[in-house]
Amino acid sequence: MKKRFLRRPRRLLTYCLIRIIIATFDLLPRWLGSRISGLAGAACYYLFSNSRKVAIANLKAVYGGTLSEAKIKEIARRSFSNLGRFAFDLIKVQSRGMDYLRKITTVSGKENLDRALSKKRGVIALTGHVGNWELLAAYFSMLGYKVNVVASPLRDKRLNKLVNKMRTRVGLKVVDRSKGVLSAVRCLRRGEIVGVLIDQDTSVESVIVDFLGIPAKTAIGPVWLARQTGAVVVPLAMLMGENGNYRIEVKKPVELNDDPSSIEEGVERCSREVEEFIRRDPSQWVWMHKRWKSVLAELYN
């Protein structure tokens, strides 16, 4: 009862703090704002002990045999820091628009997306919580592509409304994950893009496939949608380089077997594509998520 009583003021405080951060970041030049947001993210690594422990536990499970504990902690801290930097650019693009994005972004493989769209069956843009996934969707939306993003609503309605407002401001359409299957199908049948992230353990229909070398519960959504609509699954990601600018890579479509009994094989292929982006720079993935909770619950005890 006490926790429930305290939850509302905490959520209100969080919401107010985020509004202040958004207003402040919008005033800062990128060189300064990126440094401050990175430091703020790193501070969260030390402040939020539970999230820090989850991140370190995940990294040890994946890299424990090859990396030292010091290196693992460094990657964990940088993943928090990078999230802060990604958030800064997402805030800046709200007011600066496409001109801001063009200055800090290069793209390779865009022809793979255009070729897939030309088939008029829709495209499932496959990615994960790696790099600046929100800015990735915004980039293509602001170029004029019809982009829909599948997202789970946040618990705090005020924060959920704020985040969705930021998405729609850059032209994105939000499909609620909990009741958006038919909406996603309609979008694909109109020949549009539906962005799907499959690197988290959620309550949607899933199968167990390897992820970063460990069996993990993984959503069947992209494969199921592709089977239902004939849509093309195109993997892509937006990673930050050492100079702080971004590079978007659009890969060739995932080849999926038409056999309905091979859905697990299709999910595994999709999962490997996302995994490949993460391995390029592990510090740009959300290690603080309990990715293996359904298979290795003891990992987080």
C-alpha cells in the first residue's frame, strides 16, 4: 500500500524532471549538450543500482569468458551514457528538423529499402534497442517515408502522451503493441513501413532462439506479419560513430522460408540480424533490460 501511495508523486516528479530536461537540452549547442547528456547518463549508472546490476549480469553472461570485469563495467557505464546522448539528439531534432539530422547522419544501403518498398507489399523495418532507434524512425519519416512504429504504452499516461507527441511531431504513426496487430497489417497492405523491435523479453507470442549466444524468448511478430502480408523484412540500425555522428545501415532483406512450420527458423534469422548490430558496439545496446528473464531467471537474483 505504501509503495502504491508513493508511486504517483514519483511518477509526477519524473515527468516534471523530463520536461525540464527537454526544455534545457533544446537550448544547448550539440557539442555541449551531448557531453552533458552523456555525463547525466553515466550518473544514472551509479544512481540506479538495480539497473546497473542487471546490465553487469547480462554482460557477464555474454562476455564473461572473454572480457575482464573492469571492461564489462566500462561497457555497462557507456551504455547508460550513450542513452543520454541519444536522448539529446532526439530532443534537438524536434525543433531543428531534418537539417539537423542531415548534418550528423550518413546512410548506406538505402537502395535496399527502396527496392523492398517498390514491391508494394510493405516493409517490416527490423531493428532493436541498439543505437538511436527512435531517431532512426524519425529520419526516414522526415524524408517522406510513411513510417509506423510498434510500441508498448508507458505506465505513466502523461509520459506516454509526451513521448508519442514527440514521435508524431516528426511524422511517425504509433501502433500500440497490445492491440496493434490489425493496424500493422493494414499499414503493410497499404505499402507502408512498420518498425518492429525484437530484442526484448515481452508478453507477446514468442519462441526461444539464441540471442548473443544464449537462448532467449523472442517475439514472432516480424515473421508472422511477413507471412500474413507478404511484406519484406529489412534489417537496419543507426549507430553512433567515434566522432559522435551517426551512420544508418540498411541491410538486404531477410530470406524467410514460406513453410509455416519454420517460423522459429525465421525468428532466429531475424534475431541474428539484430545481434550483429549489437556486437559491433555493445555499449550502444540496452543491457539494463532483463533480456533472459524467461529462460535464465536466476541470472537476476
